[in-house]
Amino acid sequence: MPFDGSEHMSEVSAAPERLYAKREAVHPQLVHGKYRFTKWLVLFATLGVYYFLPWLRWPRAAHEPQQAVLVDFEGARLYFFNIEIWPDEFYLVTGILVLSALALFFVTSVWGRLWCGYACPQTVWTDLFIAVERMVEGDRNKRLQLAKKPWTADKILKKVTKHSLWLLIAMATGGAWVLYFHDAPTVISKFFVGQAPASSYLFVGVLTFTTYSLAGLMREQVCTYMCPWPRIQGAMTDDKTFAVGYYALRGEPRGKHKKGQDWSELGDCIDCHACVTACPMGIDIRDGDQLECINCGLCVDACDTMMKKVGLPKGLIAYGADYRDVKDPKARRRWPQIIRPRTLFYAGVTILASAIMLFGLTGRSSLEFGVERDRAPAFTRLSDGSIRNAITARVLNKQSETHPFTIEIDGPEGLTTAAVGYEIEDGQIHFDVAPDKQIRLRIFLTMPKGEGDGDEITVTLTDDVTGETSSESLGFLGGSRR
């Protein structure tokens, strides 16, 4: 019977091609050195700020919250120490975000993914979770051995302990986030008895799940596949960017070295893989620039330790911008070239944005004033033929104390004014506004018959304590010129 290939095709169909390789868990080796020490400092500093900042008290008026940093949805404002941002001033928050982005662009153009390696929340919490894992299961070799062992009582105990600690950290992360939106002592006292707002439980649950999943289970996959920053940063770096790299001209050809052997035919890299086992992303820095590299510098610490052991100069792997073309470690540039067109542009835009933000902060008003005229009807003709316009003045006192205010109305000759509920003396209305409160004043403007059509009327508000003023102008409607 002739062969028609159908049997072979059926075998191929039965075994579909795998398009994605199964993830291999990364178990980084603990290393010691200046970069690892710096990462510990950043970790404790950032987590300390995040977890404890909501508990910091700040003196304010009796009716205001005493929390230093608080997003107060109920009171419709944001507190940041002595700065109070109202909803109409949210452009200041936008400005802070813009400044943060520009600062990140500048840092990236000079040092590459320094943010990713040290201060990114994903990096910080992943470092913390790895530290917990190391504390429970041991360092890299012990974790690898444990992964291969059958499920004994000891292995189950270690796994349950590790994941329980991860969940506690994740819950603390979600709980700390909620404290930025409610008074910390109050919401904590209510949370564990089921009396906190429903949104608190929702966000604690969401952030517990995301922190546990991203920092505990996914780790380097978040940086490689989910985060857009590795792909964006390519537009901000150049050949002068100070990034972690392997000095191949010095290290190659790599090979194992034994005591007493001739090293003249080999480079300084002893192919010990210490840099690979230390990498939290599981990559080999010797393969060149890679999307996954977060510039954390742990491979530098690992390599320097090995170079010291074999009596070779440090810096085979190091921060630099010339690691492709330099062989002599003494010739390597030790500091980044900060002043260049790209960095000057980012610095200039950052300074400009900072100046705009500073102007916005210093020019903030402690009051808000607006005048609205009635639209239906736009004017009223009275029985004696005179014309009356009705307006509403809105005054918001942003101070923390009650302030007296004065409204003065200037207009054409013959203009008379009246205010509902207030006496007018010499064209002025005097009244008080409580702190963080808004009042509306109903004011009537009247002109004699046949006069005032289109004439400008100015309404001026004055804070009698600070002297701050604000004015609004409008045209009188309904009069007919002779």
C-alpha cells in the first residue's frame, strides 16, 4: 500500500506545537555589597514611609482632620502637611505627577532603569517577599532542593508559613492604603469589628490579592511582560547612559580558572555564574543589554566578590557607559556624563514645570468668589418702570477660621442695591463666613426707567482680615437708552 502521509499528519496534529515555554522559577542568591546594602536602605525607607505616614498627626483647626496626609473625600479636599488642596485646585496634583514623570525621564537618561532597580513598588515588595522566602526556606540552594523534594510535613509547613507571611504583608499593604483615605485610628478601630466603610474592605481585598500575586507569585514576569516602562525607556537612553554592563573585552574569552594554571589565554571572567544566580530577573548580564535588566546592581556585588576571591580587579561587571569598548579597568569612566543635550532638555523642562508649580502654589487664593445672574427672567420691570437685575454672589472661605467679608458694588449713577437678609451701608454688605464654608447672597440691582442698559457693574469681595480681594464684572440688562 503506498504511503500517503496521513498517518504522519495525524501524529503531528495530536502533538500541537507549544508557543510559550513554561516559566522557570527564579531563586536569586543572597549577595553582599554596596548595591545590596543600598537596596536594603531604600526598601526600609520606602516601606517605612508607606506604612507609617498615615499615622503621623498634624495640628489643624478643631473642625479639620489631624492627619498629616489624607485624601478626604467627605470633606472634598486633600491634605499634605500644611498644604490643603481643594477640588478646583486639583491641577496642583496633576503638576506633581508631571514633575515626577519628568524627574523619572531625567534619571533614566542618566542612570537607566535606576527607578526600576531600587524604588519601584514592584521591586521593593518583591525584595521583601524574597527576604521572607529566604528566612523560611533558606537561601538559593536550599530553596532549589526544597522544590525538588516530595511533599513531606516539613515542606508543607514551610510553604504554609511562607505564604501566610506573604498574605499578612499583602493585607498590611492594602490596609495602609486605606488609611490614606480615612482617619487612621478611627478606621482601624472600626475595621476589625465590621463597622468600617464598605469601600475599605473592598480595597483591602483588592490590594491584598494584587500584592500577593504580583510580588509573591509573578515577580519578574510583571517587569518583563506587564510593565510598559522597559519599552518606553529606550526612547530616553543613549550610548552615554550609565547602566549596568559586562566588560567583555576584559572578561572574554571566559573560562574556569584553577590555581597554578596559565591565565594568559583567558579573560578575567571565570564563568562562575555568580552574576546569574544573584539576578532577581534570572538573566545573564554577560549577554549584553536586555529588556529584563532592572539595573539593580546585584550582579555587580556578586562579581566583585568573586574577583576579590581570585585576586583580580573589581569592576568586570559595573555601572558604566563604555563597557563595550574598554578593557583596562583603570580607563573606565567612573561617573556618568550628566551634561549633554538629552539631559539638559529634561532638566530644563523640569525646572520650567517646577517654576509653574511654585507660581501656582504661591498664588493660591484663600477665598473663592463668583457672581451669577438670573437667567430666567434676565431682568424684571417694576411697577414704576425701573429695571431690576437679580444676581447671586457665592463666597467660599478656605481659611481654618471664621473671617469677616465685605462686598462692595460699583456701577452707574442711579444704581440702587438690596440684599436678601443683609443690610447695605454706603453700598457695602458686611457678613461673616465660617471656616471651610460657603454662603450665597441674593442681591438685587435696580436702575431708573430708561437708564443703565449695558452699563458695567463691578462686584468686589474683600477679606477684612487678610485684605485679599476678588472682583467680578457684569453688564446691566433691560434698561433702554433714550
